[in-house]
Amino acid sequence: MVGWEAHPWHRESDHGASRRQQLAARGPYEAAVPAAIAGAGVVVPNGLLAEAEDAVQEITRFDAEITAFAERRAATDGDDNTSELAPLASVLLRTESASSSEIEGVTAGARALALAAIDAKAGPNAQLVTANVAAMQRAVELADDISVEAILAAHRALHGSQAYAAPGQLRDLQVWIGSNALSPHTASFVPPHPSRVAAALDDLMVFVQRVDLPVLVQVALAHAQFETIHPFNDGNGRTGRTLVHAMLRHSGVTRTLTVPVSAGLLTDTTGYFRALTDYREGYIETIIRQFVNASFRAISNGRELVDDLERVYGAWSEQLTSRRGSAARRLLPHLLSQPAVTVAHVEAVTGVALSAAQRAIEQLEAAGIVTRTNENRRNRVWIAPDVIEALDAFAERVGRRG
């Protein structure tokens, strides 16, 4: 349970507010004081513990299934299986990042995300989700050394040059939660005063390194504590969910994938935010159950996505008449994770000459695998509609709309 402490409030009156609102924003306000959890005892009912362990086993099994998928494709095509594994890992990373962003109200469809990834015309939401992909990847890369510095690096990747968010820097201002609150006085939750943030994060990092707790229980509690600390001006939710995946990778539960846990949370955002409130009131079971249920939902949905992509890939292999080892055939795995391409992009990812890249796209277009999105010869983009359809179906199953 968080404690509370009073702090003076010094800010000029907002003349765009009513007198009642201005009156409510005067005087001291109360900010949370997070409990120290580094060495805290954690008591969870046996039934919930068993469910959490079942969820971890299912995540590990799903991770292994993707490797098996890669091996099947390699056996069929006679290629190194890493060429197949990377695209599927990338697809799941992007779907997780999109779902994590959607929890914060940032929505972008599969087509927009694919275009943003090759710097084609895309809206601001797609660009934000693309930045979230980079942040998630950064967190996973640093999973061997989960630290405050690693979290700052993920936040920096998320917000880039957005000065208002102070990328990669702990906040030095008071923030609060509640979009209609003009001051912390009427907010739904007021995170700790900035003077407490650094010490609270250090305490959390000690908790993260513990090895005496069930993995998913530890992950759920660490995430809830991070959201309670709210260490950044902006991007706390998305950065906090990158910590989830860094911990899963660090513990060995996942080895190749970013399981779309946020997609599971997205199906019940009301329950997710209520669980964070319960955590701050001293009830930890709700957030643990949210993560258990989200994990099972994520795996079920992720398996369906992988099955869809496997069917797409199998159909492509039959449709394409190009010889094995050709640029067109080598491009097929890449299209699973990046279903929007240009000639220059194909040239870069396959390493072939410009003429060969053009010929590869022509062969893919003739086979009905890609279709052009515009007639502008200078900036022509091709889309793999079967992949877009599979990704949009995934989004529909978790309630996202783009």
C-alpha cells in the first residue's frame, strides 16, 4: 500500500478554468509514497500461484513452437532457419508494441505500421507505434542487465527527440493521472514527488533481481510498482510494459519472442487499470491475475496469428514460380514481418542489384503476392495484402481498430 505526503503547490491560476476549479487547485496536495518492495514478503494463494506457473509454461511452449515453425520452413525451403525465425519474432514484437500503444489510446492499423517502417507516408500514430517497437526491442536487448540505465535507454528509444517527454531522463516535475484534472488536487492518482523517484527505482531494480519469486508474479508486481512510481514525464505505460518483456527474457521464460502480453491486457483495459489501483491500495492478487489471464489470451491469439502466417507463407511458396535462392523467393520471409516494400528497400534487405530487386517485385506482383499501392513511379510502394489481413484479424480479436 502506498503512503501519502503533502507538498506545496505553486502554480499560477489557470484563467481558462472556472472559479470553482481554480479554488480546488489551491494549497498543498498529496503525492503517493511507494512502499519499498526490494525485500518485501509476497504471499499469493496457492491456486493463483499454480495458474501463474501454468501461464509461464505456456509462454515457454509458445516460444518453442515458433522455433519449430522456423525449422519446418527451413526443411521445406532448404534454407537456414534463422531467416524464418526472425520475421515471426519481428511480427510478434510489432503486434505487442501496437497493443501496448493502444492501451494508451494510440491506434494504428497494420498497413499504416508497415508504411511507417519504410518511411513511407504514415500518420503520427503509426510513427509513435514504430518508436514503441524500437523501445521494446531496446529493452529486450538489455535484458541481461536490467537496470535504471536500461530503462532510460528504452524510454529514449520510445520518445526520441520529443523534448516534452525528456527522453531518457527521470522526471523533475510532479505529474498526475486524470486527463480532466487541472492540478494534482483533483487527480485520480498522484505519483510520488520527483525527489522520491530515483530511490524508488533503485528499490525496484533490487526487487527485479530477486530469484525467490515465481516469474509471472514478480513480473506483475514489478510492472505495477513501476507504474506507481511513474518515473517519466510521459510514456510510463509503454516503458513499463517493455520492462515486462525484459524480465521474461532475463528469466529465460522467452528466448526468441516478444509474447503479445499487452494484447491480452488490451482485451480488459478497465480491469487492468483497476488492478493497478488495487495494487496501490495493498491488494496484489488482482494485478497478478490480470497478467495470468493476459498471458493465456496472448498465446491463444498469437498462435492463431502464426497459423495464419504459416498458411500465407505456404500459399506463397506454391504461387511463386521463381527458382529457389532467387531474390523474389528470398524476400518471402521478409514480407511476413514487413509487408510494405519499395524497390530500394528490397535492394537493401536482399543485397541484390537494383535491376534484380525490380525483377523480384515484378515476379511477386505477377504471382499475386504483392500489389502496388500507387502509380507514382518514383515512390512506388507494394503491399502484401495477405499479411495485412492476418495482422488486422489479430488486432480485431483483441479489440484494436486501425
